[in-house]
Amino acid sequence: MVAIIVHGGAGTIKNEEKIPKAIKGVREAVLAGWKELKRGSALDAVEEAVKALEDNPVFNAGTGSVLTLDGRIEMDAAIMRGKTLEAGAVASIWGVKNPISVARKVMEKTDHVLLVGEGALKFARIMGFDEYDPITEERREQWKKLREKLLKEGTIPYWKKISELIKEHPEVLRSTVGAVAFDGEEVVAGTSTGGVFLKMFGRVGDTPIIGAGTYANELAGASCTGLGEVAIKLSLAKTAVDFVRLGLSAQKASEAAIEMATKYFGKDTMGIIMIDREGNVGFAKNTKHMSVAYLKDGMIEPFAGI
């Protein structure tokens, strides 16, 4: 039994015209991953699925990433193999098209797990990744409006203020993309994000932190989306996989993980996708929306929906 599942971020999509675009985007991504999965590699499947999401400006990862407080892009990504526990990640990287591919190179070409900032960018150039500007005009305009609003109100946008902003404008939480795949032998998980609008420069979320936003072992894999600080404090991806170790299916483990996030940090905070070593998929959220698509043996067409 082989299977793949992807997500396009948890949050609220205020502009309903974007819902069909999000569904189309995750469907295209899961099909891109499925092609590689049928060739036998969950690792290639996850990378290709996440790349498809990074290249789609509908999502907050790669092209179309949100901007920091000072108007820059700082992206995070991670990938992990369940069979060997190898992992690679980058944080606060800019100037590249596909952070997930840089993260894979960190895993395969270095003895490290996580490279950040200038070091991550320097490594990417050494690995042959070309210069690329992921900022879109839509994101720049959104940044200008949100920043002007904060300046008018005279607030200092640290996390308490950003939390209030998110409650007022929940669409800014639509962050992070991810994929989990099982090729019959191992589970692989990958996640990529532009972060949260108006985040502090240098802020790193859960995505590149192994065990927080991304995790895989011999039992299952998970990719999280939402407020990174919540996933970090709960080690949410690893916690969800541990629920599988305790006997829960991927679906029940996903639900249990989100119940925990809701218990400690309230609603509108998190979403998660999972696959276990039996090829079962699972996903859950406590936000209004989360775009998801999955495909596994026996299915003619992928499921794709919000």
C-alpha cells in the first residue's frame, strides 16, 4: 500500500474565490508526488509535491511567501526520512525558489540537520541553486496594508499584537505547505513555509524544527501547519507520531494532536496531516479551513478539498 497526502495550510480563507484555487493547487501537488511515488520513492514524492506547492503563489511557501515586519522574505523548510531518521532543514532563507530542495541537500550533503540565514543561502549557492525572488506583488500589497494599519494604531507588533491581528484578519494565518508519503518501505515527511505575516525578522517557526512541524520515523510521518509557536511548544509532529506508537491510526492520532493544541492554545491555531506505515492517511484542524489532497492504492482519483 502506497499513499501520499498534502496540505496547503490551515487558517481562514476570507476570499472565497481562492478556495477553488487552493483545492486545484493541492490536487496538482498530490498528483506530482504520486508520479514519483509510483516510481518507488517516498522521498522524491514528498520533494516534488512540496515543490509544486512552493511554485504556486496561492500558498504561503516559496513563490508567494509572506513578508516579515521589515518587508523581506525569510522561508523555512524541512524533510525527514522515517526509515533512517535522516533529516535536513533550512530556516530564514531567501533568494531561492524551492527551500524544500535545499533542505534535502542539507540532509544528503552535510552532517548537519539545520542551516539558517546567510549560511543556508551560501550553502544553496554552493549546491547550484540559482538566485530567485519569491516576492509577489499581491504579498507586497498585503504587507503594505497590514503594516500601515499597525502604524496607524500605534502598536508595536510583537506576538501579543500579532495574535490580535490574526484574530481580526485570520486569513494571514493561512501558512505553510507540506506532504507525507509512504512507498511501502518508509514514510517521509516534508514541510515548507514563508512564516506568518509581519513576523519579527529572524523569527523561525516550527517547520524546520524536527519534531515540531515535521517528523517521520518507522511508524508514521507528520507535517503541521498553523501557528509555529504552538507546534514548537507541544513538539506536535513528534507527539502525533507517538500517538501512533500507542496504537492510534493516523486519523485518530491527527485528531488527538489537534485536540491537544486546542486544549492548551485554543482554536484557530493548528492543522496536521499524517500517514502511518500501513498506508493510512489522517488529517485534522481546529481552523475554519485547511486545503488537503491525498491519493493511495485503490483510488482512481485523488481526494482534494477544504
